Amino acid sequence: MSGALAELYQQLIIEHSRSPRNQRAVAGANRTAEGINPLCGDQITLQLRVEGDRVADVGFEGSGCAISKASASLMTGAVLGKTLAEADALFEQFHQMVTSRADAPVSDAALGKLAALAGVRAFPARVKCASLAWHTLHAALAGGGAVSTESATE
Ligand code: ZN
């Protein structure tokens, strides 16, 4: 990754952590899950309103570090309006990205802005901050409940 691109990604993460998108309750939510990352203290409650096979609305509440907040903001923006299959595919792609080797190429064609979080690969403790929102999404789409990064299989 070039220095300029890394800088751009850094800015995107800072911006999303300061002004998270979709940080709100969802009216008429019909899927919900809670996620915690005990190692960092990140906590997220995710709500979705699924209509047909589409994510009609999605929002999160909670508290946590800059990475977890930026990731939740980027995640909700990425899955809003997507079909459940597309959202699940994004979960898989994101998970693959953050658990790959730090020097593995990142397909930002598939991941878009989510590629900004590829930098966490160099910091194993941060990977859980970045993937918390996605594990919570996965749980919500699978029927709800609670997830912890300490019981999730990385
Ligand atoms: Zn964190």
C-alpha cells in the first residue's frame, strides 16, 4: 500500500470514528444482536429492519474505541440496501481481509471503503475491534443473540 493511500485510509477511519454513520436506533427493527470485545471494552448493539431479502435499514449503538466505531460506521453504510446474501458475502470478504497476512493484496474493488481497515492486520488486538461489528451483523442475520470476540472463531 502506498504512503498516500495509507494516509487517505487513516483519514477515513478518523472521520468515521468522529462522526459515525447510522449510529441510532432503527424504527421497526426486526433483527438485533449485541456484540462485545472484552479485550478492548468495545460494545455494540446492532439493529436491522429486513424487508423481504433486503436490509431496509440498519443502525448501531454502543461505545468503544475509534477502530470499532469506524468499523461499525463503515459496515452499516456498506450493507444498507443490500440483499442478505450480499451482506453475508461482504462479511466473508471483510473477515478474509482482516485475517489475511499483513502484506496480502486487498481487493478494494470488492470492499470499497472497507479496505481502509486492512491496516489492522498488522495489529492482532485491533483485528477484534475491526471485526466486532461484522460478527454482530452475522449474529443478527443468523437470528440474533449475543456474540463475544472471545468466543468467536477468528
Ligand atoms: Zn477496540
